[in-house]
Amino acid sequence: MLLLLFSAVLEVLGDTIVGFGLKSAMPGRLLLFVLGALTLFSYSFTVNSPPWEFGRLLGVYVVFFFIIAQLISTVLFHQAPSKRLLIGGVLIIFGGIIIATGDQSGIVKASYRVPSGKAQAKR
């Protein structure tokens, strides 16, 4: 779970850095774009390296992403969440708890396969 949290932090920070780059002048803009791209690559590498069960991973990851995004929005941009956003966030969090605890097999699987594009028949 800590790896998912770390991944969410990397993704939100990468998005934020790219956003700052869009509002900056050259040459700082280019530096921010490169830093943002490296941060987003680090996020992608971190979240895709372990042998996750992708569907459950995404359900739990969305919770971390939502929380980190709201923290960054509040602290960095001084944008307090509205009542509707908080209510929606509570639903997201409860959904993540249901996904994370709904099956005893856990989020991590023994093997990771990239889909081949062909439907495989169940045996």
C-alpha cells in the first residue's frame, strides 16, 4: 500500500510540475517540462513494476490519488474543497475500502501478464 501511496504522490507532483511549466516563461518552462516528464515516468515505472492485480490496484490507487490531489490543491493552490467534493471524496474512500477488503486474495498476484489483444478461452 505504501508503494501505491508513493505512486500517487509522484503522479500528482508530476501533473503539478507540468502545470507550473505551462504557466512559466522560457527557459524555466523547458526545465519544468523535463522535470514533470521525469516525475511522471517515475510514477508510471513505480506503479507498473510490481505484479499487481490491475483492477483492484486501480480501485485502491484512486483513493490515494484523490487524497493527495486534494492536499496539493489546498496547500499549494489555496483551493479548499467544496462540500460536494468532500462528499464525493468520502464515497471514493469507502469504495476503495470495499475494493481492498472485498477479496481475500490480495492486490498482489504471483504473475503479471500483458494482454496479447486476443481473447483467451477459460479452461
